Amino acid sequence: MTDQSPQRIGPLTDDARASLSDLLKLQTLKADCWYMRLFVDANHTGWEPLTNDSAENDRRIKDRITTSGSPVTDLVLAYVGEVDWRGKIQLMVRMQYFRAGYKSGLLFGSHLREDIFGGGFHTHGGFLIFGGCQNFWI
């Protein structure tokens, strides 16, 4: 297992950007919803919707990791919805990217706008890195 310090989460940035882009392409993406995606043997599963119950989500995530068949190399969790950002409620996507062997995951996201013509969402503003978080998943 590689021992990565919290200062070493920078290498996750490109994969995090790609995951954000992929999530926004999801046809069934909706607000006020959690999503998960696993990477196993360098291949990713599709985005899976989760619930708004954190205990149920924890069970689902652990179950998917356990039943993946091969070791999970990366895990991405995302929340799409209204978030308190600097004292103002705004539509955002907030994501967490975890990689096996890293002590910390990357917290990132973007402001969103709803596409009133074609449905779905698109980013508004830049790619935001919020910081790191403990990787207790993989």
C-alpha cells in the first residue's frame, strides 16, 4: 500500500475533473441526489444513485466495494443539490475522490446551472478544490 500524505492529493485532480465531466453527462442526473462510481481494474462502473440516508449509503458503498470481485482502485462520491456556500444557498455538485493507498481523498466540485432547454446541468464558474478528507473507504 502506498503511503500518500494529505499534501499528495494533487495527482487526483485530473481524474476528479474527468469524473465531474462524466457525472454531468448522466442523462438521469437530478438535484438533491447522491451518486457513487467505483473503478475496478482500471474500469469504472456506471454512476449509481444513492439515497439521502447516510447510514444506508455507507452500507451500500461498503457492500459494493466488498462484492466488486477485484480490488477497488478508486471511489467517487457526488452530491448534486443546494449547498450552503459561504453563507448563501447555491446549486452545486460536491464530490469526493478516493484512491486506494492514499490516506486522503480530494474534495472538489463546481457551481451548477440547470439547463432550461435540454434538461440536465452544466458548470457555472471554475473547478473548485475544497481540500482533502480522510480515506477510510479503500
